Amino acid sequence: MDEKNFVHELKSPAFSGIIFWAIFSLLGVFSEPRNDFFKESMLMTNLIKQAAVDLVKGKYAIALTGAGISTESGIPDFRGPSGVWTRDPEAERRAYRVYAQFQEDPKRYWIDRLTIPSLLGNLDQYAPNPGHLALAEMEKMGILKWVITQNVDGLHQKAGSRRVLDYHGNAFKLRCVSCGSRFESGDFDLKKIMGEDRLPPLCSGCGGVLKSDVVHFHEPIPSDVAEQSLEEASRCDVALICGTSAVVYPFARLPQVAKQRPPGSKSVIIEINAEPTPLTERGISDYLLQGKTGEMLPKILEEVKGLKGIKK
Ligand code: NAD
């Protein structure tokens, strides 16, 4: 084909059509993901605003939190993509036997706790992240009435939350299995007690055996915490469910309790999680803010402040 004919080919309607089709396809390829990204971030911005409106309109908001809220502090969760159980299923099988071991031989249980490194690392070294801090500030503003947490790391308390129910106990406390009294673990020199062959530690009130306050698999939830949590979940009109896979029972029942309201009243269940959960899939949550609690909660807090006319 000579040069003249080639120019003619370029100008022919069929060839121009192909060129246009190619250009539009390329534009399509590059613009569609950007459109999706734009739509998703618009949707997220609207959901953040919606969550703030629901919190401000609500009369009794609570937060239910799980291991996901502490991952941004450096503590691994159990079932997230890089969770402890996800990476090491054998560790999960071992964890299911701990409570039976305590019942059979409390001294052995304590020796293991004092000599085998914890799966979550040394919990003393971790600090609260912006997610914990946002919830603590919402409590100070009078918006959030209680945090009910599955976490044992004490980070809500470190962040300044005062009304915290440690549903699965607190790693910094010991609990008497006879009378239920709790003690700060710092008040016991457990290594010394082990050295003097005086394990298990005993309750100063009733002489009963002390175990860690952490609730192990197959161990009943202490009745004081179980009852109050149920009461708060039945009473709330807004529940913020943050960073939980919602598969550990009986905690996972609390969002369902919060959802069931007497006729004529309604509650809003807001989920903030890195991924959808059974609460999302079964329609228990009204909406999911998919992302990190350490990013979403401070954004919701800023919107709440805006609605309340509090200077940022
Ligand atoms: P889980 O590990 O079963 O689920 C965590 C969920 O949070 C997952 O869906 C994950 O995708 C999500 N997630 C992870 N990081 C997130 C982030 N930054 N923002 C939003 N979502 C995030 O945790 P669970 O439901 O709490 O149940 C695990 C049990 O293990 C609980 O009983 C808890 O007591 C215990 N646990 C406690 C700690 C802790 O005290 N920090 C840590 C691990 C496990």
C-alpha cells in the first residue's frame, strides 16, 4: 500500500470506526474502575454521615467491639486474614482445651500461663488507637452509654472509656472461681508465688482458687457481665458493632437482642468491619461501613461534632 492509499485507509469510515471504538474502549477501561472508586467513596461518605445522624438522634447508644478494633494497635485478631487462628489452626484446638486443664489441674494451668508466651504477645506494650479514642470521646460527649467488648486487652480503659463491660474478661485481672471477686493481677507477684510452690493463687476473701479473668472457650460468661450486657443490648436504640467476626457465642447474640425491639420502637445496628460478617449477611446490621475502625470511628466522631455544633 502506498502512502496515499494508506492515508485513504485511515480516513475510510470503517477504519475510523475502529479507531473510535478503540479510543472509547480504552477510556472505558481506565474510567470504569475510577467511577467505581468514586461511587464507593461517595457511598462511604454518606454512610459515615448517616451513622453520625443515627448516633445523635439516638437516646441510648452502645458499642459492641471485637478483636478487629485492636489490630491497628498491633494486637492480632483471631479470624481476620492474618489472624492467630487463620495462621495456626492447631493453636485454636489447644485454646479449646485450656478451661478443662484449669478444672483438672489449676497449678499446671498457672505454670503454663507463667512460662508459655501468650498468643497475643505482652499486652502491656500496646497503646489504644484512634478507634478506641473516638469511642472514649463519644462516651464523654454523653452519646455512648456503654462499650461491651470481647477484648481482653484493656485498651478501651486505657483510651479513657469508663463504662466498659469486659465480656470475655480482662487479661490484667484475676477472678475467684468460688465467689467471683476480681483482683488486679499487678497486686500478685505470681512469679514469686510459683518460685515458692504456692500456685494456684487464692482469693483473699473466701480462699477460693483464682484463675485469669479471661474467659476461656467452654467457660461460662461470668453472670454479672452476662446479665448487664444483655440488659444494655435490650435497652439500646443504636448499636455500633466494631471489628468482630460475630461468630463467638453468646456475645454474637447481643446484636440480635439489640435488633429485636418492642412494637413501636426501632433500633439501628451499624456495623464497622474490614469485611462482611454473618450480621451483614443475615440483615441484622442495617448497614456496614466496610473499612478500618481506626479510620471510620474518628470520621464518624467528626461528623457527630459537626452536628452538635462542637468546634473541630
Ligand atoms: P475475630 O478475630 O473473630 O474477628 C475480627 C474481625 O475484625 C474480622 O472480621 C476482621 O476482618 C475484622 N478486622 C480486623 N481488623 C480490623 C480493623 N482494623 N477494622 C475493622 N475490622 C477489622 O475477633 P472477635 O470477633 O472479637 O472474636 C475473637 C475472640 O478472641 C474474642 O472472644 C476475643 O476475646 C478474643 N481476642 C481478643 C483480642 C484482644 O483482646 N485484642 C485479640 C484476639 C482475640
